[in-house]
Amino acid sequence: MKTIPLTDPSLEAEIRTVNYGADREPVPALRFWCPICDDHAHYVPYESGVAQHGSFPNGQHRWGNPSGSTLEDLTLAPSYLAQSPRYDRGEGCRLHIFVRDGEMQILGDSGMKPFKE
């Protein structure tokens, strides 16, 4: 498992506010550059006062019960998993992480197909 501080410049991480519908209040989201493929950004929305991981009414995932409010101390649970639709067919990116105490823990099932040096 590789660990990277969210403040590492290569991640270009920031906490942004996103809106997932006119009938919803804006929520914070962790935005960071993909450390696996270095080709796109990820947005991980989270919501205080929500007991657990779930979805917004439009189907967009969100994480509940964050602790911390800055890049230096943010913790989100459970893990975050995103992968290219083509990953199971042998191409693309898969990112599986924990965000704990301001650090991104990249899990061993993350990677590229075909492998990118």
C-alpha cells in the first residue's frame, strides 16, 4: 500500500463545493488528480450528518460522516473505488483508496491495464 499526503502537489487536491441538483444543498467534495493514470480528476462528495455511504437522489455516490475539514486532517469512509469501464477488458485505470487523517492510502488492487510505467 502506498500512502500520499493529500497536500502532495502531484495530487492537486482541494475541497470544493458541488451541487447535484436544484433541490439539493451544495455539498463539499474532495477533488484530486488521479495518482494512477495521471489523466483525469476524481471528485468524492461527502456529507456531514449522514450516517453512512450512500447515494444522492440522482444516483451520484456520496460518503457520509467525514471527520476533519481540511486536506491535512480529512477522513472519509468507507474506501473509494473508481475504474474505467474498459478495465475488466484489459485497459484503463482502477483506483481504490482510503482517505484517512489527510492521507490517501492507495490499495494494492489499484493499477493500469496495460501497465503504464
